[in-house]
Amino acid sequence: MTEARDHMWDPDIQTLPRADLLALQQKRLDEVVARTWERPVPFFARKLEAGGFDPGDGVTLAELGRVPVTVKDELRTSEAAAPPFGDYRGARLRDCVRVGATGGTSGVPTFVLSTKRDIANEQTAAARMFWRQGLRPGMVLANAHPLGVYGGGMSLTTAMESFGCLVLAVGELESDTAVERAIDLWRRCRPMAYQIFPATYVKVFEAAVRMGIDPVADLNLHPPMEHPDAAERTITAGSEGFAFLGSACPEGGGAHAAEDFAIVEAVDTAGRAVPDGEVGELVVTTIDRDNFLIRYNVEDYVVVNPDPCACGETSRRVKWQGRKKDVVSVGGTAILPSQVARVIFGGEAFRTPTMEYQIVRRGLEMEALELRVEYDAAAFGDPSKAARGLESAIGDDLGVPARVELVARGALPRPPYKPERVVDES
Ligand SMILES: [Zn+2]
């Protein structure tokens, strides 16, 4: 076995020649399409017909782009019209063993149903991610993602267990009491690695300081990378699509997509593929799943990187750019939080783990980019000079005027889960 293969959890599939991988995708797509017609799955049968396919027709990988994309709102509409689970489910309800609900940050949550096979596939993709991240069976891990129906914490915990780790899952750290209890548990057990969001780390860091505990020395809790480059190290199609869609190898260049479980596209607003290397909306067709989705538009911006990777994996890499709902338009230029974060992280005073920031959006079109950024004047000096410096860095890098308001450390919300980087104000 070569050294390259030792870097992988499942080297046979992760190094499958492209031609074989595409043949596997076609075989699994055939099964999805056959099931859509035969079961039937009315929602996706209508989509196939809208793409010009007759009942019973197969769909080749080259023809897949004819099928109209599906967005989350259509899943909501389906669930409302055929409650509670809609008419888009590939699996029979009696074969499903887990129900979740999406976060609902952009509307009514939808239900996520999983069969044992669906869960097993997520766990296989998660195991590849853990292995790429350097985790190994036998480790003690901590997980501070929300447990229960509304968060990804349970699927993460069961994936870590199936990988072979001992998991300390504390759930969402909403209250100060919950944070302090988690810190006490971690201090006693000293996990080898943590799954924790950067914003949660800030809460833990601040509570630990209050308790006289050093997060690194006493808890083995290192600040998670919040630099925008870190966001390119994983890719997800959401809990409703495929949560552990991909993760990066040590070479970087985007997250290796689990293309044996999902056909990945980047498309324009009309649903047509954009050239490799250009920004498009992430569309996935999940295959080898009972509850599949055909051409589901995740409404995230990505870049597909088709370059062969030096690690030996043959799947394409996908670089996450941001959520469509987080776009801010300044003087006709579309700006994503990740672009803003790159500029903010260029200044030492604004780097994690100490500071939070927000982009303030006022309507569809703004004259200047408005930011609120936490700043420690005692440590870094004259705030007005720092604000002007950040404004000019944004002008240089993004080509738009900026108005930066520096606020005291701790003044911005400390979200228990995913940070809201864009806030809408009138
Ligand atoms: Zn690689």
C-alpha cells in the first residue's frame, strides 16, 4: 500500500479512476430515476417530465442538466400541500428511522427523513472527513453542535461513534450555565479534538477566562480556524441534501466531494452549468440514497475545481464561497461575507479568537458597505485610525466604499451556533 493511500479512509473508492466513478454515478442515477417513476415519487416525476422525459425514460449524466432545479421553497410547498412530509420522498415512511428539521433561518423548517442506508452513507462520507482531518478511531472527541431535531449535532455524534471514537456531546451552549458545565466536563476528560463553531469558541473562551481556566492548557481547546480559507475545507448540501458532502485533504484547493454519493454541479441563475473555475450555485443530485433529491439547488455559491489533486483522490474539489441569502450589493457590486472576512482577517487586531463582526444590510442596494467590528482599543490603540485603515483596505481589495463602526469587545451577539454575519436593518 502506498503512502498516499494511507491518507485515506476508503482508498479504493477515493482513488477510483474518473471513468469508473462516472460509470458508478450513471448506474446510481439510473436507480434514482427508475425509483422516481416506479414508486412513484410525484414531485420528481413532475420535474423529469418538465425536462422532457417520458415516464420510464432513463436520464444520462449528460442529459441531467435538462431537469429543472429544485429549491428549498418548493420542498416547503410540497410539505404544505401533502402534510407532513410532502410528495418528494424516495423512501417509504416505514423505512425511515430518523427525522430532523432544517434550521428554519430562511423560512418554515422542512423535515429531513433518513433511512438506515441514508445515515450509513452520511457516516461513510463523515469518516473520510475525520480521517482527512487527522482524527483516528480510539480518540476522545468533543462535540458542541446542537443535538436533537433542529441541529446537526446528533448526526455528527453518531458519525463519530461509527468511526470508532468516544464522543463527549454537550449540545448547544445557549446559557452561561451550559457553557460552564461543558468546560468542567472538558477539563476533566481533556478531549483530543473538538467540533465547535468559532462563535461558540468565543463564548467558551470568555467563560473560561472568567472561571480562571486556560482553554488551551487546561481544556486542550485550540481556537478553530475562522479564516475564510477554512470555509473552503468543507462543503455541505445541508441536512436535507447531503450534510457531509465533502472535505479537504491536506493539499487544500477545496473540499473533495463524495461524488459516489452525489452528482455535483455549479450552475447559473437559469440552472445551466457554469465553466469549471467560475462561481455558480451548488446543485446536487444525491445518489445511493433512499431519500434522494434530483438537482437540488442548495442556494450556496461555489467554485468547482477539476484539477487533479496531488493527494491521489480522484473526486473533484469544491470551494465554498457563501450563501446566496448573504449577498450584499454595494453600488452594483455583489459582495459575500467571505470576501469581507478576508480583508478583516488581514489586520492583526481583528483576528479570531477575540473579535466578532457584522455586515449591516440596508435594502437591496447600498452606497457603501457597512460593518460593525469589535475592537480592543486598550490593546491596539486609536480606534478611529483603525476604522479608517479597515475602510481603505476594503476599498483597495473589494473596490467599494465602506463605513466601519468599531464597537467594544463583547458588544456584538455571541450566537450559540452558526453566526449571522449579515443583519438586515432599515
Ligand atoms: Zn486531495
